[in-house]
Amino acid sequence: MKNAIPALAFAAALTVAGAAYADQDVTITIENHRFVPAEIEVPANQRITLTIVNKDATTEEFESRALKVEKIVAGNGKITVRVGPLNPGRYPFEGEFHADTAKGVLIAKE
């Protein structure tokens, strides 16, 4: 029983530490060849899981040189992308196939 208490305390500390590094989940929708929302604020210094849902019937390419991502999103499909941890700053992204309208920015703030 004596060993159970330190083991439980250690397990609880790991759980709390793990929660501090949990991914931030963000969903971005493509509608009418535009990103919704087009501007997203996320915490800096944290991994981000982006889910991009394409509600258009046509394929789009989610691209961001700043995030080092280039991934196809099929029409009426979705993808998941993990990025970060991100330093504070602005990380623009676009839909390469409709770059004139499909633009957005991920803003990492402290």
C-alpha cells in the first residue's frame, strides 16, 4: 500500500503534464472556394490538429509554405493535418486551385 500512493501521484502528474501538451483541434471548412473561418487564432507553442472539410464538389489543395503543408482535399471530403508547435506569428494558407478566393491565416498567440 505504501508504494501505491507515490505511484498514483506520479500517474496524476503525468496526466496533468500530458494535458498541457495536448493538441489544439481546429476545423476549417471550404465553401464556395473560400475558407471559413478565414482567420483562426490558436495558442502559440502548442501542436495544432487542423481538420479541413471541403463542402465544395471540386477538389482543392490546402497549401501553406509557412506551415510546410501541401495536401489535396477531395470534393466533399476532409483531411487532417498536424502542425507545430508554432512560434507566435502569422501563418498564411491558401487553396492552390482557387488562390484568388481561398485564402486564410492561422495566428499563433501567446
